[in-house]
Amino acid sequence: MPQISRRAFASALPLGLLGGGLISGAPALAAAQNTAKAPVSITPLAQIRIGRFTVTALTDGYADMPFDYFPGRTPAEVEQAAVAQFTARPSGVRFLFNQYLIDDGERRILIDAGAAGSIGQTGKLPQALGALGLQLDQIDAVIVTHMHQDHMGGLIAGGRNNYPKAELYIDRRDVTHWTDPAKRSGAPDYLQTSFKMAEEVVRLYPKLQAIDGEREIVRGVSIVDLTGHTPGHIGVRVEDDGKSLIMVSDMIFPVVHPGATDVFFLFEQDRAAAKAMRDRFFPRAASEGALIAATHMPFPGLGRVVADRGQMRWEVADWALQD
């Protein structure tokens, strides 16, 4: 069973809270030691092994989503649930923006590029990658799970192609939807930034690969169809040596999921399709004991859907030193 590296997790916390270091040889601890006497912002990192792959959980930052952003429940109900789960803030539910880096020793594949300052307190992903000793031009591929601003903003922050050497993969259905002038003209204001960003992504990444359906990107890294949240919403499965991890992006939101599938998020394009996908996915994930990574769950976003007396709930993944 894959586990979150305790050392990696511990060293991500501010110095003095927990001892230990990153997996041997990782540069983040050295960087922290070199600046221990100066005020620093510690970028959280957590790593797990999936066969030959090292998967690192990173974060671009956070934002608080208003309690009325969850159709299907009243704001008071959402706030009450958030308080019970310690994710409530005065302005809403605390959302993280987790990204995941897949490294097999030959290729580095990034899952989503973060909001890059377009929402809340975000824009920390380059710093997180820097803690691993990586620059953006050292990323070989970026898989965008869907074209909402918090998943693609980092691609084009500053009006530039920020991942110039990376192959870019996005589901064709999302590319078609988010670059359709008719869809944009009829969309609410809160989606306009995503439409604008989508046009910029297409313009700045002329080699963008619009992919169709489930397929393998490289051996052991494959696309999973999770349509509903957006027309081309996808997940990513990493699998090797009998172990696997499914990155489900916005299939799961904090506070409301997986306990209910009839609660949505304001930005979802097709609520009926989103509910149908969750109705299928959550029971299957629970029966298989699938290890899941979710973009907006508390860092590092790793856990499992479990069936508990007829109800689905989120179980945070265990983390410990690996044998």
C-alpha cells in the first residue's frame, strides 16, 4: 500500500514544529537550513512512491469559497458542516489548490498549473517546484484536468507560455467548450475568466494536444474520463508495480463530498452529469480501496472514499516512513 512519506511531510512544516527531513537528497531541507535565520515561507511538500514513480503533492495556495457556492445545500448547512470539519473561515470554506508532480526518473509530468493569483492567496506553485530544485522549463508535460481558471492560470500567468518545453494535454471536449464564443456569451460572469484564459492557453501553446477519451500518456500514466464537472473533466491514474493512485481533480470537494452526490459546486457545467459520475465513482472507489488525490481537499489531498454504515466518507490516507 503506498504511503505518504513522513519525512517529506514533516520537513514541509515550519522549522521547529517537527523534526526530520525530506527523502534523502531532496533540496528543500537544505534550502530551509540555509535560510533558517530569516523569515521564510515554507512551501509544503509530500511525496509517495507508486512503483517506479515518485508523486509529489504541491500547492499553489488557497482561497475561501462562500458558503452559498454549494447548490443542493443551504449556506447555513454548508457552514455547519465546515465548522464541524474545521475548514470554516469567516468568508467561507477553505479550499486548497493542490497540484501533483509525477516523476519516473526520465519525465516530469505536472497535473494542473494552479490559479496563479487569479483566486485567493495563490501563485505559490513556482516556489513549490523551486523547493524541489526545478524551474518551469524543466517540466516535460502538463495535463490540465479541465479548463477552469484555478487549474490552468499558471500556464499563462503574466501573458507568457510559462512551460515552454512541456507537452500540454487537455481533453478535446473542454477545449471546444471553453473556446466557443457562443458558450462564452451565454455564460455567467464568474466563468468569464475561465473563457478568457482558455483562449490564451490555445494561443500561447500552439502544440497543445487536444486528447479524446481515455488513453495512456506514458507507460503507467493514463487519462480517466470523469466528465460532468466540465464537459471534458478528466482524472489521471498512475500505476506501477501493483500500486496505483487516481488524481480525481474536482470530482471531490471538501465538506460536501463524498457524503452526498446531490451537492454541487457553483462552477459545475452539468450538474446532472456530475451527480451521475459521482454516483458511479464513489461506490467503486470505496469497494476497490482506491488511493485518491483531490485538488481541493486539505493538503496533501490524499485519501480514500470509504463506506461507513451505508454512508460514504473521506478517509485521509495514512502517512509513514516506507519500509
